[in-house]
Amino acid sequence: MFGLGIWELVIILLVILIIFGAGKLPEIGKGLGKAIKGFKESVKEEEDTKKIDAEKKDK
């Protein structure tokens, strides 16, 4: 996974915990989840639009 081992991930998580604190982590996770969901939906929407355009050109 991007050349990161378990110890590198643990250190990154500890730094994030120190910077943001335990109280902010759920909010950050929620925001990140919404961002990923929105990105996936926009990619799927773009693919659907391309398929419809291709079908219209074939007719």
C-alpha cells in the first residue's frame, strides 16, 4: 500500500491524533467519507453521461 508499512501508518495516525485531538477525529472521518461518496457519485454520473452520448451517436 504505497510502500507504507504498519509502523509508518501508526506514526501517521499518532501525529493526526496529536494535531486534531480525539474529539475532532469523528468529524474529520465523516467529512472525508462524504467527500469520497460525492467523488464516486460524480464519476459514476460522468460514466453514465458518456454511455448515453455514445448511444445517441450510434443511432
